[in-house]
Amino acid sequence: MKILFVHQNFPGQFPHLAPALAARGHQVLALTDEKNQRPSPVSTVRYKTPEAVQVNGFGRSYATHAERGYLAARGARALRDRHGFTPDLIIGHTGWGETLFLREIWPDAKLLVYAELLYRTRGHDVGFDPELQQDSDEARMLAIARSAHLIQGIVQADAAISPTAYQAGSFPPELQGKITVIHDGIDTAKVCPNPQAVMTLPGGRVLRAGDEVLSYVSRSLEPYRGFHIFMRALPEVLDARPQAQAVIVGAEGVSYGSVPKDGGSWKARMLAELGDRLDLSRVHFLGRVAYDDYLSLIQLARVHCYLTYPFVLSWSLTEAMAAGGYVVASDTEPVRELIRDGQNGRLVPFFDVPALSAALIRGLAGDPEADRLRRAARQTITDGYDLHSHSLPRQIEWVESHAPMG
């Protein structure tokens, strides 16, 4: 088959699937944003980066994504008209609108989409955190407005894939029949326990497996990933465990949600709130780090903390579990899909700061159940989320099952 991947940040969610399909003899090409600098495992062509749309209010989200969809379609039209390329299958991510108009360029191609999450007005992230979010009519209306292109994208598709049952379940029942749940996959041969793991902090301190290290990882340090809750738990944890070192990975910006109302970063806000209650000599903010350093951190940490609103599940959780991590996590719906309290990790209510502190202290002090929980955490990933034995073969089968007849 001729297969076209469409993703503004390619390879995005397809770093393994695209080259695997090429290795099976398919002609694979990717269409991506002209400013995308990520290395690609397959040949790429590029479409023009959209400019900011001059639309305000509830229509801004759709206008922004429709503009990107138009520019992606214009790039697709050039592929068709100038180069004679007509794909049998198109595989794209609905999140940025790139697939919205591709049916008009190639009406006979099968369209498969990655359905990451649908914004919902109730029961998910909207209004979840009353301290920082308004549970208002306007907030719910905005969630509906932000969902328009996502719904249109899956309605147009022949089939969709979603990485977790929670994320697939965010779509309305009448669309869920199109969705197959297959996780992106974790390379458990690479992400594995390592009793020799070592990490050197910027100041020169060397951390090793067995040290009393508490890790927290997020793309950005923000409430959606429970950063404010984690920080409020730290003073009690560090007071109780005088040898503990907290290592925090993540940028100071915002990936989800919004910045503090008074400006600045959530890191700055939490440091101001905690003041001298926090022993900053034992709290290490690393920003974003190289993957190998991140991997060493989750391998050597005595406790890994993962918190999230009801939202997209982070790779850091699945990778920490694959690394045999002792995970203390929020008792929220996406996490419960992987972690069962007392079986392969510890769960605490998202907003219960004392319970979080107690659970982290328990793990740092040497929970007698730690080895069993670590083994079970890794077993969960190797059994159902392993890239090579589970996810990638199922992804390939899913794609090839949609080959055009004849």
C-alpha cells in the first residue's frame, strides 16, 4: 500500500509504526509542518506553517485548527497534482485539524486517525480543580467549542485508535465503535530496572540506585499534572526524611491549562507559597532533560510520584512502571486503568496533601512491600503495553486490516 502519515510534529505518536510499515514493503510518506525539526524515520514532505488566526471568542479554536487543516490539504493537493501521489491509507492525528479536509483531496483513500482525547464538559478535567478552575457555563461551553474539530475528525474517519480505554471513553458512545484501544507501546528492553543507574545533578551531586530519591516528571510544571499538590506535600516529606532528595523534571511553562492569574510560572507561585517551609537544598529543579538522564532518574528513584487530572495519561507513568518503579499516584480515572492500589503501586486522592505526604514518606522509608509492588508494576507493562510483543504488532494488524479491497 501507499501510506501517508499526517502529523504537524511527525513522527509524534508514530515513531515505531511508520518505519515498521515501511519495513513490511509499504510505501510510506509523511506530511508535516515546515518548521518541524524532529528527525523522521521515513521520507517527509512539508506544508506551510499557519499564521495566527484573527478570530476571538468561542470560534477561535475551530478557526485555528481549520486553518491548519486547509494548509495541510493544500500540501496534499500538491502531492496529488504535481507528483501524482495517491495514498491507499492516510493516518493522522485529529488534534490539530490536519485531517479535516483530506477527504476532499483523496476521496477514495481510507482515513485512520489517532483519537487522543475529547474535551468533555463534566466528569473530566473541566471543573475538576475548584481551587484553580471555574466550573461555569462558559468553561463548559469552551470545552464544547474546543471539541468541534475533534468530533469532525473522527466522524470523517473510517477508523480510529486510542492509547487507553479512558481516552477512548472520552468520546461519545455513538463514536466509540470506531475506536480500537492500542497503547503506543513501551520498549521494555530499554526501559527496565537498572540497579547500577547513576545520575549527576548540575551541582555535581551523584545519585545512585538505592539512594533516598523522590522523582517527579512532567512536560511542564503545572496543575494538570498535580504540581501544586506535589509541592505542598514536599515540606512534610523532607522533614520526615532528612536524607531524601527530591528531583523534579519539567519546564516552567504550561502545556495544558493556563498560567497563574497573576502571571509568572507555577513553579514561582508554589515556591512563594511555601517559602522557608521548603528545604531548597534538597529540591532539584532540572527543567527538561535528555532522555537518558530521565531514564536514569526513574530507574534509580526510590519513589516516583505521578499526579494527573482526569486527562491524557503520561508516558512517564508507563515508563516508570516499566523501570520497576515504586509509584505513588493520584487516584484518578486514567491512572486506575494501570495501577491498582496495593497491587502494583500506591494510589492517593488527588487533593489529599497529607495522604500524599504519608504515602511518599512510607515509600522513602522502605516500604516492606516495595519489591513486590515494583515487580508487579513492571509486569503490568510487559504483559499489556510492551512495544514489540504487544503494541506494535497490534498497530500493524490494525492498519493492514483497513487495506482497500482489490
